[in-house]
Amino acid sequence: MIVDQISVFIENKMGTLAEVTEILGNAGIDLRALSLADTTDFGVLRLIVNDPDRALNLLREAGFAVSVTKTLAVPIHDVPGGLAGILKILAGENVSVEYAYAFISRKQGNAYVILRVGDNDRARNALAEHGIKMAEGINIIEE
């Protein structure tokens, strides 16, 4: 399924991550997955939340530089090698993976990997051809 990921560009200083998460928490926005990559001066916080439009607006109002990226949330079996199988399919179809991060679902035995790929449609088709059912129409945030 295609999921809106929010990227927040944050200064690499004490308390900034706490500020972002507090803004979202105070607004009742549920964090489902996150990834933080940093350099000496700044970081990119990538978030999957239950209300991306509202989170985007709140963070902009607070003065943060934010953007939205369409990513794939791919269901995987929460077993050793589950991720490797997905990545092998994509590599075999020449779909580039720019970055990935995973989270476990509230439903036992399920996990998801968030993938930023070069071509979402091509990746979805490749996975479907190999029997990977995308969670279309299901809100993974509430699972």
C-alpha cells in the first residue's frame, strides 16, 4: 500500500526530537514508525503517523521544514529472512531501494517495511507477481 511519509528536517541539537514528538503527542497523533538519519548539523526524521495531513500542518505551524513522500508499506512475515525475500524480488526486477525501515504490527506475526523505491508502481507489480499481497484498503496504522 502507498503510505504518506512525513519528513521533518531538524537541527541536530538537544531537545529538537523531543519537541517534534511532543507537538504530535499533544495533538493525539499516533507515531507508528520512525527513522532518524543525522549529520553533524541536521537530521531527517521520517515518520509514519495516523493523521499525516494534520501532522504536516502542525509541524509547519511550529516552524519546521517538512515534506511528504509516497512510500510503500509492504507486509512481511515477522520471521528471519522475511525482509530478504522482499528485497530479492525487487532486486530481481531492477527496482532500486533508496532507503527502508521496518515496524511490527499490533497484529501478532505481522510486520511492515517502509520502502522508498525508484518506482512505486513497478515495485508493487513485481511484488504482486510473486504473491505478495499489498494491504490495499486496510489502514495499517490501526492494525
